[in-house]
Amino acid sequence: MENLNEKLEKAKTISATNMTDDVYKKILSLIDLTSLNNTDTESKIIGLVQKVNSFSVSYPHYPQVAAVCVYPNFASVVKENLKDSNVKIAVVGGVFPSSQSFVQIKKAECAMAVEMGADEVDIVLSLSNFLEDKMEQASFEISTIKESIGDAHLKVILESGSIKVPEMVYKASMLAMQSGADFIKTSTGKSDPAATPEAAVVMCTAIYDYYRQTGKKIGFKPAGGISETADAVLYYSIVQTILGPEWLNSNLFRIGASRLANNLLSQLDNKQTNYF
């Protein structure tokens, strides 16, 4: 694809000027605080939510995170314990992270999560269909899940590291948006490579093109291994460069995860912090 390197280099230049406390605070407000471990328990999720609840007391001068993201069976646990109504409840659904099951199962899981309190559902693009050029089937899965969750927001994870070729990442981005995605997301973080700046440039370019074609703003989330402050600032700068400042809010831009939140707090406080 043309001009990808130019866009990335421009974002890197802007990133150098974005290494400021104001930007760190902004990124903090865009974080999906995440717990997606095989060892997650109800008590662990409650503990995470309690940290979110007390964050404004512990850090009154810093903005709250955007969302808490958990497995779907914990949606009701977050709902019952979360006190800040501005923090969204997100779940990973649709047989995360493989997306290898019957569409009816994926649809039911996502719908149940919303019934239990989820505001947002993250699903993985059906790579088994996409990689074999079965675009209608891949699109149908997204649209039918979107229909099943009603007004809840749908994030579609492309697993861009598995697609690799920029033109195909662009094609997957367009397919997801045309099928009903409210957000497109780079990666699950469960495969390697995860998020890359190159994939972010391609996906943001697709979002920009889709917006020009339809007038509809779709959100973007880089995810998977983004824990260092400098990396987060680069992704922030990519969005700023390609999509503009109107995308730099939690309705249209998210980033993860708990380690990043701690690193941002450490940067802001000039001391090692492991709050989350």
C-alpha cells in the first residue's frame, strides 16, 4: 500500500513531541483495564473492580480508565461491583481467542454477556473463513453477532499479525466495518505477533477511507503487548496523524492494558507504581 511508511514516519515525529504528562493522562483515560487469564476467579475480578472504584480517591488528579474487560462469565460480577457508571463493561466473546466454533454458539455467548451487563463485546474475525476467501461467511458472523447484542458496542479483532499482508489487513478492516463493527482492533494478545505500528497505520487508513465513504466514525483499538509508555504514545500519535484529534477520545480510541496503566502512573508520579 502506498504512503504507509510516510504516515508511520510522520507519526513517529509527532510521537516525540507527545511525550508529555498531558498525553500520558489522556492515554490513561483510553485504557481497557483487562483481566483475561485462565486463572481468573470471581474474587480476582472483584479485586480489580475495587481498584477501579477507589482509583479517583487514590489518584484524584488523574482520569479514570475507560473500561474493564473480562471473560463473558464475569460480566455480571463486574456489573454488581462497579460503582463508576462512566466505566464501560467489556467482554471478549464469540469463543475468544480462536473464534473456532459454530456461529450459533458465538452469537449466544455474546448475547448472554450483554444480558449479564456487558456494554461492549470484543470478538475475533473468523480467520478460518477470511483466510480461505470466504468473505460472505466471515461477514455474516460479524453481522449476526452485532444483531444479537443490540445497542452494545461490537469490537472486531482482526488478529492482524496472522493476516500479515497490509492489503489483506485493509480488506479485513473494511469487511469488519461494513459488517457492523463499531471498533476494529488489532489483536487478541494471545498470538504472536500482536499489535504492530504498521498494522495500526493500515487499519487507521481504512477507518479514514470508510469515514469518507459513509460519514460513519469507527473506533480503533491497538492491543496485544502494548505496555510501555513510548509504545502507547506512538499508537496515540498514529491515530492523531491519520484520523485527527476528534478520534482521541474513549468513544473512538481504546488501548490496553493493566501493565500500561501502571507504567503510565509510574511515569506521571516519577516512581514505580503497581496500582492495578
